[in-house]
Amino acid sequence: MSDHEYTPKSKAGKWFNDRLPLLTLANHLTDYPTPKNLNYWWTFGGILTFCLITQIVTGLTLAMHYIAHADMAFESVEHIMRDVNYGWLIRYIHANGASMFFLAVYIHIFRSLFYGSYKSPREIIWIIGIIIYLLMMAAAFMGYVLPWGQMSFWGATVITNLFSAIPLVGEGIVTWLWGGYSVDNPTLTRFFTLHYLIPFLILGLVVLHIWALHVPGNNNPVGIDIKKPSKDTVPFHPYIVIKDGFALLMFMIVFAFFVFYAPNILGHADNYIEANPLVTPAHIVPEWYLLPFYAILRSVPDKLLGVVAMLSAILILAVLPWLDTSKIRSAVFRPLYKQFYWILVADVLILGYMGAMPAEGLYLLIARVATAYYFLHFLVILPVLGLKERTIPLPLSITEPVLGGSPNMAMAKKKESKPE
Amino acid sequence: MSDKKPKRRDFLFTASYAVGAVGAAAVVWPLVDQMNPDASVKALASTEVDISSLTPGNTITVLWRGKPVFIRRRTQEEIAEARSVKMEDLIHPEKDEDRAKNPEWLVMLGVCTHLGCVPLNDKGDYNGWFCPCHGSHYDTSGRIRKGPAPWNMEIPKYEFVNTNTIKIG
């Protein structure tokens, strides 16, 4: 993995490293050459790792007090909130942690979209990322079911019923998922099992994600290939470590705001009512991070096609590296793509808002237009744009635009004209 | 693939893979099937409901196999409305006569066929039921008239044990 041979200094270290080269791995990670122009949008990988660890640690501690049974789950969550020492804190970190995780992952994904990080040679990193994102949605959904409140129960009912749209075998699959004829105790126990398992699957995929990243190295805001190590790179430690650390600190302030000052603002009051299979809450709405896809589901007036549209909206991302025909990675050098990028961001935000509103009248109309545009962006605009767009010439190195754009032009010129 | 004639060894490979695949499937099946409804869930197959206190124009909701069942004693207007609908106006054409054998009593699963929410009584554009989740409208026979649901609300197997009792399942 490492670009150069590494020998530990101490005798004991050398003895160990010859038998298990962990120190070589650690050396690779600290010396890992990183583009020196990475901006703060690149710090979300580290932030996401923090989110995953936080969810695993708080989840493990919650599991020590939670009871996965339809008659006791709701009460055991209240027990955690009221009786368990710091139970309220651990649960609020876990519940808001899910939202923070998605906030960070959306920024991370949109960063990739802007700077073309999904393009060759980084397609596998991107696809592993999409799988992680799908697993995150599965874990978040099943986690939301565990408190066994009204939103838990009806959310579980609606989402599992999506499978009933599959012709012929759909009903059988839903019964199999439920372990009965409705969402009930067997459903709760298996969701708890899977909710416990998925974060560890994600952890494994994160290792592959980073491994795949370390083969070509990081993309960067200029989006050009760079030699590594070279004048265009800095070692990961301490340069990136300190930058990631600072960004993480800022992120934790936002996180702490939600945990301590608005712990329930991202949830639904209905989930503090115990699950009742006889009454559906008047407005059932998924958590905010699933709203754009929920809007797509509802904007199609046919059950099967609605489900197909919703799943396609996610899976279309997996083939994005082949839909985007442009060889230029960074939107900085693609004036038209840059505009379409921001239209897409607005489109997804509009879809999210429409997902929270009732599916009728003007809301429904706007959701339909936004859904159509979403697919238009990926299926028509991106392939055509790559062939037609006149891009801005790329710089030869990361250093070139930095010096060219320096306010101190004279100094930059002098450096450039200096003979090697 | 190649022009070479298959050898004894190729036969052994294919046979081993085939036996291995059958063995793997036999081991996987119990692990998959354990998730299907178990014997105790299947045993809760029927429920008896007392309907003597129900007056026309009212609905009771009872739980059967974990799902709500609507039992509605319909008014004459509702019956007339349900029976006058033309088949070509229906998304899922079913005669009201087939859905409610005894016209006064409509017994059906109170589960929206879209994504499984419980529709609300006396709501919607067709005076029947309205699903708050994704906006499906049902008529006084529980038939889908407007919205994303593909089918009418399901009629479970039921029978009148006597004039005051219905057995569902």
C-alpha cells in the first residue's frame, strides 16, 4: 500500500512489523500525500467517520437498556429517558446523531457532485459510497421503528408495504418481512437485530471506501490529476488532521445545539404516543432526510411506478460516473454544469419541502415538476452537457492558479520567471 | 467455450458444483423461512365480534390478525349510492352486491391497498373512506375511486354466526 519502504526505528517495532505490518499501515496513513488545496468541503469524510463511531458507541449503550418487544419497547425507551443515568443524553445524541450523520453525508455527496469526485478513476469509491448511503437509510429507518411509537409503527407499515408493489410475489415478501399479517412483535425483533448489524457492515464498507480512495488519492477543488508526493501535496498528518479536527469541532457545536437545546425539533410529536394498529396519525411524514424521495414516491399516481421512481432516484446515482460524459471533473471549469448543479441542489430542496407538505393541489404539481427535473438532470442534461459544453482551460498544476490569482502579482511573476 | 472434449475431470467439477449448490440451498432455506409467520401467529386466525349495538351509519373497528377490520352498518342512501355506480367508472371493478352479501353490512379490512395505512371514516370525495397518508379516496362500498391505491379494500372471509355476531376469518 505504501509508496515507499518503511522500517520502524525500534527493535521491538521492527520485530512486530515483520510479523504483522500494522506500523507500515499507520505510516502510510500519516504520510499519505494529500492535495494541498483541499477546502473545508473535504473535511466531511472525517466528520462522517466521527458520526459513525458516535452512533455505534451510543447505540451499544442504549441496547443495554432497550427491550425489543412490542409490549415493552415504548416503555423501555421512556425508562431510558427518565431512569437510566444520563439515558436522556445518550438517546438524544443517538437520535440527533442520525440527523447529523445525514446532514454530513448530503454535504459529502453534493461536494462530490460539484467537484466531479465520482469520475474516473474514482468510480468504485463512489459506488461503495452509494451502498453505504443505502445502508444508512435502512439503518435509520429501522432505528426509527424501535421506540414503537405511532410514527415508528406507521412508518414501518408504509415502508414495508412498498414491497407489495412488486407484481405476483409482493404480498408474500411483505408477509415474510413482517413475520405475520401486520407489523408486530416479530417485525420489531428482526428490525432490532438488523439495526444492530448494519452499522458494522457500514464500518467494513468505510474501510473499503478509504482503501479505494488511497489508490488514486484525493480529488481536489481544481479536479486535475496530480503527482504524489510532489509540491502539490502535503502529508495527511499533521496538515489534514488539524484541518479535519477544526471542522469537526465546528460540526460538534451544531450537533450539541440540537442535543442540548432542540433535541426533539427534528422528530415528530406523534412518536411519543405508543403504537396503535387501529389509528393512523393524520399526517405521516418520514424523517427530514428521506423527504425528497418521499415526494418522488407520492408524485407518481401509480403504486408500482411510484416505488420504481423512488428507487430509481437513488440507484441512478450509482451509474452517475457513466451518465456524466464530461472528462473535466471540477465544476469550477464547467460554467454551464455549475449552473445546472445549483438548479439540482434547489430541485432536491424543493422536493424535500414538498415531501413534508400534503400531496394535493399546487404542492403535488410542484413535486411532479421537480421529480421530472430530477431525472432530466441525470438522464438528459448530464450526458448532453459533457459533449456540448465549452469548458475553461485547466491549469497545469494546483500551484499555478494559486500563484496566478495571488493579489501580490509581482511576487507571483517573479517566482514564475525564476530559472530552475 | 473451447473445442476440447469434456473430460472426466470436467464432469466431476460440474457434478460437485451442482451437489454443492443444492446443499447450500437446503441450508439457506430454513434461515429464510424462519422469518415467515410462525405457528403461534397463524393460530390467531379468527375473531368473533358482537354487532348488536351498531346503529345504521356507524362503523366499528376490530383487530384481526393485527389488522383493523371495519364493520359498517350502512344507511339506505349509502347502499343506493354504492349500487348505482357504473362498472366502467371503477378503477378496480367489483359489484357492491359481491362485496356486501347482506347490503346493510360492509365488512372489510381497514387497510389502504396503497401502503397499508388505516383510512378515515366518512371522509373523502365519495362519502366513504379517505386515506390520510397519500390521499386515496374510497366509496361507500370501500372501492378505490381516486388516488394511488391500486385495489378496493379487501373483503376478508367472514360469516354471520347469528344475527348479532360476525365471525371473521
